[in-house]
Amino acid sequence: MSRRSASDLASACFSAEKLLELSAEEWLLRRKVFRNSEKSIQANESIFTIGNGYLNVRGSLEELPPGHCGGMYISGIYDKSEADVEELVKCPMWTDVSVWSEGEKFCLSCCKILFHEQVLDMKKGVLHRLSTLKNAAGKIITIQTARLVFMHNVHLGYLFVKVTPRNFSAPLRVLSGLNGDVCNRGYFPREMLKHLQLEKIERGRAFMYLEMKTRDRGIRISEAASWKLISHDASVQRWEPRIYGEKFTSEITIDAQKGESYIFEKLCVVLTSREVPDAQLYKETICQLKAYVRSTALNEIAANFTVWQEKWKQSDVVIVGDEEAQKALRFNIYHLLINGPPRVGSIGAKFLSSEGYLGHVFWDTEIFILPFYIYNFPEIARNMLLYRYHTLPGAVKNAVNAGCTGAKYAWESATTGEDVTPRFASKLEKTIRFIYTGTEEDHIVSDVIYGLEKYFRVTGDESFLLEYGLEMLFMTARFWASRVVKVDDSYEIHCVIGPDEFHEHVNNNAYTNFMVKWHLELAATLYGYMHKKNPVSLDYLCRKICFNKSEADNWLVISRNMKFSVDPQTRLFEQFDGYFNLRDYVFSGYDRTGHPTLPRGVNYRTIGSTTLIKQADVVIMMLLFPHNFSDEEKRVNYEYYEQRTAHKSSLSHCTYAMMGLAIGKRTRAYSYFMKTALFDLDNLHKNTHLGIHAAAVGGTWQTVVNGFGGLSIKSDRIVMNPWLPKKWESLSFTVRWKARFVDINIFHDRISILIRSEDAVEIPLSLYRKTYKIKSNEVQVLHYCSS
Ligand code: IFM
């Protein structure tokens, strides 16, 4: 350890603290209360997750109190081993720290808490913690930490620890290490699943190194870290590195003086054998750590903050007049920012915030989450769609397993795209039951294409379409053509589960059939378009997937003759064949938290024989295809189905919020919006300990921008139908559209719009059905009336 002068040390500490200073209050999420219960500890860990979309770390307290479920997850690292199906792997931890005095650990759960607070600085992506604790011997200590992982270099992490003994002078042991002894939690209580095996553990003069390997796929994860006291020179400390099996512990003992602060710093590098060949992993990881140390944490932190600034500049959405909504919205955008995959990869239903839903990718991704990236960070959206392209071979296998041709995207997807839906789960009433979603919830196939089409429409990325998109589109269309059955003159789809998962094995789910109708028409249309515009590329693709015009013609025939049941009198769409003949109930009672309660005589075992539904189904169909249904159809279907919807899924509230805005049910829409926005902050479904509900997070953003902001993009124009709640003075955001940036400020009676573009263009904009021409690079103010 090199000797540094006292003034060097002091200035390094000062700079670190300065850099890590908290942002303004509006950017902070504070939690002062520590409830010593597993669920509460773990819910906080989910909420306080930090990350960069490559690796995310749960916001566990550094000393890992009993009941914690700390963990780090790396995007796309799945493993099966003894688990039922592949799952997201809990990776070796590097953020644990413990402070000991005379054999006693300072811990929130065993000390008297004099003060405690965790603060997430959402503007900078830093998690802070400040605790003053008194142990059984009466010793009082203040522990302050800050942790972050970097956006500009996703392999680097940083931990700042400051320890101040308040009323005693005595030796203090401060430990931090690299911990490969981590397990996923299994399906049954206390079941643990080990996905990692030790490959290498080593100490250098000033670093520790750990390399673990996933047991099935053999992916190596390497971590190298330096752990140092930076406020004092070497004379006051003793450094003892120790290795216990798969755990490296670096212990620093200091002769602590009452009232004096001791500052420690940990610099960590994480790599995997996906980026670096196995044989070079050790060398490369150490090399990167040395470069990090040389560059200094301060420089890296500053570079990281610059990227955060740019990210927020693009994606912040400002609501003036509603602090609660603003804070909740920022929280949701923060989680979107820390989960965008920086390389090819996708996003699971719980982000990288936990092992909930095993880290699997569902339809949540394309329908609820992807739009945020399409409109803000199209390169991330592209990474997510490329994941679907690369999992086409898995989708082909799924189609074969279903007795079909083409490609069937997995209901739950992980490494290869082969379906990884578990075979059984505990039902809402805690009984074990078989899961049919993997074999029946086929709408996912078209949901992926829905996301692809939106990406193309907003970004205009033709190269993606040519290289990847058309193949995805045609292969999935081929699946549907082999999946439908012809009954008389129409085409039907039997034995499916729609978005409402209370009803299984149903025929002709309206949502699924409508998606397929649209999907096949799109495929046939694009075939025709490509035939004229780019026959060479089309020809190449046709040869690659053995495809010809007659197949495309057949798609059009199926699309035009897909079965739907609509009551001609009421204009109600029947959710599936026979739905209107089920025992009819409506929700009329609500519990203390505002959740609908089951009517008398209904329980979750029998709910499938009633008209009660889990989440929006017909309503989401109308939301996704707003131009295909009249206002009256939307209204009657909303009113009918809303009374029968249990909202047992986090995907439901935002759907009703957006549809409510479309049909003028604005007060209800606002209440649904706030439920979505606060879903995890208020732990609405009491399961935030299992991870963040990514669809609700994406749905929050969509409700604000596409719902209240009323923004949508057609191929040639911007369409806006805004409406603001009374207390909102204004709503402002920026979206990207093709190569342009569009800055929008919405007020109750007007919008101002600036299209930033390198070329001088005039772009049509429809505002409540009036069309204007907007010149690029000039602010234009347009008046509207929304009533
Ligand atoms: O995809 C959803 C589904 O619609 C309802 N159950 C949970 C899944 C993952 O969020």
C-alpha cells in the first residue's frame, strides 16, 4: 500500500463525499423506518435496487440483517442445475460490509437504532445509507455508505463507507469481500438452489479475485476488487485477507478514536466469459481493476454522472402541480433507466431486481416496457428486439413441440427462447396447480410483433426490418397459419389462455384472435410492399426460410376471416366462446386497500366458471388498436368488463387508466394511474419483496405520455389528444422520432412543441383532429379544447 500524505488523503475523502452529495429533494426517495420483518426488509431491497442494465444490485443493507435477500443479477445469465427450469442466477456479492467491535457486529436488527435512513438518489443512481446504532455494550457508531454501479462502463461498481465511533475509542474491524457462496431461493420455503461453482479465488497485493462458473451453461463470472481505508495512512490499520471456501473476506482493523471518521472505499470490476474468453478472464479483470484504480474512482464517478445527466435529459417527464405523481413517476423512470440492456438482451417481468418470475421474459416486455425505450433510447429497444431475433431457433422448437410450423415465441423466455414456463405453481389460494400458460398463452407470439411494428413505426429503422424483423414477422405468421383451424368459412383458435388467466383452455379469445388478424395482415402487406420495393432482399429471405407468395396470400385469407363474437345489440365483444353463458358476477366490495373482493360464493378455485376476470383482456385489445373500434364500443366494453375485473395482475391498472382517458372516464383514470405509479412504492399487491413489477413501471410511463399526454406516432405524423388532471399545471417531455427529438409542453388549453431536426422539415401534427404543419427547429404553440 503506497503511503500518501495526510493532506492528499483528506482531499481525496473530501472529493468523494462532495461528488456523492445528495441531489435536490425532489430526486430523492427516503425510507427511515426499519421494520424487522422479512417482507419489509426485502421490499426495500427491491425498491432500492441500483444498476445499469448489465448488472443490478438489490438495495440490501451492507451487514445483511437476518431475513435479507440481497443479490446481484447480470442480464441474461440463466442456469438450471436442480431447478425446475432455467432461472436468473444470483451472482457473487461485493457490496456486503460489516463493522465489528469486540466480537459484536453492528447490525440494524440487533442494535438499538438511534437513527436510520436509506436514500436513493434517483438523479445520480446512488444508494445512500446512514445509521447510528447502539450495541448491547452501549457503544454508539454511525455508519454511512453510498453505492453505485456505473453507466459509462457497466462493469464497474463503487462503494463508499464511513464509520464514526461516537462514544468510544477501541479497535474496530471493518470487513468486506467477494462472496461466491450465494444461492437462489427455490420454489419451496427454505429451498436453496446452487447455480455457481468455484473456479478461482486469489489474493494479490492490493486486490481480491473470485471467479465462479454457472453449473449448466459454464458461464464464468469474475470479480476483482480493492478494499481500502482512504482517510488514514497505513500506520493505523491492519489488513488481513482471508479465504473461506467460496468467500473472500478482506478485514481491515483500525484503532478507532472516538469522534473520528474512517473512510473506506471499494472499487469492483465484474466481467463474464460472454465478453472475455475463459482463459483471459483473470488477466482482463485484474487489468481493468488496475486501470480503474489508476484512473481513480473520482474520475469514474464523474464520468458516470455525466451519462446519468444525459439519460435524464432525454427521459425525464415533468409534471408541475402534483408532487406525489411526479415523485412516483421519477421512481418508475429510474427503474427503466437502470434496466435497459446495454447489449443484446431483454428485460424480465421483475427487471433485474430479484429472482421473481425466475427472471423470465414475458409479454410484459414488448407491450408494457418496450415503448419507453422506443421513444427514448431506440438503441436499447433494438437490443431488446434483437434478443427476440436471436431466440427464433428456440421459437421454432416451441412451434414443433406444439405440432405447428413457423416460430412460436415462448410464454416465458430465458437463454434460448425455448419455453421455460414452470410446470407448476402455487395458486392464489396456496394450493399447487399445473400451469398451462406455457402451452396456451400464445398471444405472446403476436405481442412480440406488436412491439416490433411500433419500433419500426417510431424509429423508421428499415435496416432492422430488413435484416431481422421480416424474418421474425414471417416465421411467426407461419406459426399462426398452422395454429388456426378452419370451421366453415371462418378461422378459429382453440384452447388458448388470453391475458385473463382465470380462464384456461378457451376457444377464440378475442384479444388473441384480434392480434392474429392484425399480425397476418401486417405480414401479408409487408410481403407485398417488399415485393415491389426490395425484391432482392425479399428473395434472399424467401430462400432462407423456404417461403413463397402463396403462403402470404393465405395469411390474408385467414386474417380476413378470423372469428369474433360481438353482440350486435350491445356491441359487447365476447371475451371467448361461451363467456357470456358463465355465472355472471360483478365486483361490488373492496378491501381496505381498495382491491376488489371476491363476491360471496366465489373463490379462486371456481372463478373460472364465472365472468370475473383477472386483468384487462377485451379492454387491452381496444387499447392497442384504438382505430379499429368506435368510441361507443370502447365505452360499453370498458364499462362491462371493468366491473368484472379483479386487477390481480400489475398489468391491469395502467390499461384501465389509459382506456379511461380515451373514453372520458378521467377521475377513475387518474386513480388507476396512481395505483400503477405507486404499485411498488406502496407495495400494492404485498409482493414487492419478490421484485419490481416491470410492466406497471412501463405502464406508468405510457399512461403519462400516451395517456395524459395523448401522444402517438403514425407513419407520417404526430398525433396528440392530451388531457391534464385539474391539479397538473403542465406536463413536459421529450420523445425521439426517427432522427428527431420532439420537445412537448402541455398545458390545459395549449401545447408548445419543438421538433429538433438536422434538416428543415415540415411535419403534420393532428391535435384533436385538427391538422397543423410544424416547422422543424421552431417552437410552435397550438391551442386545443379537450372537452
Ligand atoms: O405476464 C404477466 C401475466 O399477464 C399475468 N401474470 C404475471 C405475468 C408476468 O408479469
